[in-house]
Amino acid sequence: ERSFFDGSCQWIRDEWTFLANPENGHLTAVLRIKDIHSRKQAEQQLIQAAQTDELTGLLNRTAASDSSHAYLAGEGADGNHAVFIITLDDFKEVNNTFGPQAGDILLCEIAASIKDCFSEMDVVGRTSGVEFFVLAKDIPSKKAAMNRAKMVLDVLRNIYASRTTAIGSASIGISM
């Protein structure tokens, strides 16, 4: 990857070939630079699409699990962390009453709000239709984890309260 003065980057590939002069044995280096920027961008888009929940934009189940396992096996092995499983109770009723499009809109708002309750460094994913997973890194205590769970529930309560037509609840499980 090559950086430019304006801060932009361009993917390139350097290919070196060495040629020996048979008469005197001197080596000549030939450098060929290939522009592979479009291919690398396409690869990155495929990787992102494979790791992202299409509806909410959060990590999908596999990516959240892989990221969490990698962190806990590596740099986070000695820290205090909390895992939150957040389940939207009876969300099927929202879809049945107001339609799946309204349910999807509400689900996206809920997903964004859950993500906002946590740090950018935390792992936040959607693990199934109405279930979310969070690995909150470096949580200092059980009390701090409980406070975070209360914050999530308050945010969800406010989302539901702002809609006169939607009634719902959520359950949160926490493991330290």
C-alpha cells in the first residue's frame, strides 16, 4: 500500500526481476509496479460483507464470535471483560402487528442504540433475529457491568416508549 501527500492510499504490487549480463556478470534489477487497488478494494468489500449482518450493519454471529475468541486468547487474556446476551422479548408480535418492514426499521434503531451503549473497542454483533451479543472489554467490576445493562434497558425502554404503537421488552444475560 502506498500513501500519497493528500493522505490517500493506493494498493500496488512491486515485482522485481534480476537479470545477469552474461558478458560481465553484472546484475540488473527490473522493477515493475502493478496497480492492484481495485482488486484489493473488492476483496475488502467481500470480507466486510462476510462479517456484517446485512440488516443492522453490526457484526454477524461468526464474526462476533471469532473476534471475541481472538481477543480473549490474545491481548485480552488477562483482563476483566463482560459478555452480554441481549434478547428482544416477543418481537414477533411487532412483526405480526405492524409488518416486517416496520419490524426491520425498529430492529435497526435498536441495534444502533445498543452499539451506542458500548465502546468502539467492544465487540457488538447480532447473533440471531432478535438476539445481540456484546463483549465489553475491560469492565472493572460486576457493578459496572450491571450499570451498563441498565443503560441498555433504559435505552430500549425509551425506544419503545417513543412509539405509541410498539410495545416490547428485552432480557439481558451477563457473564464476567
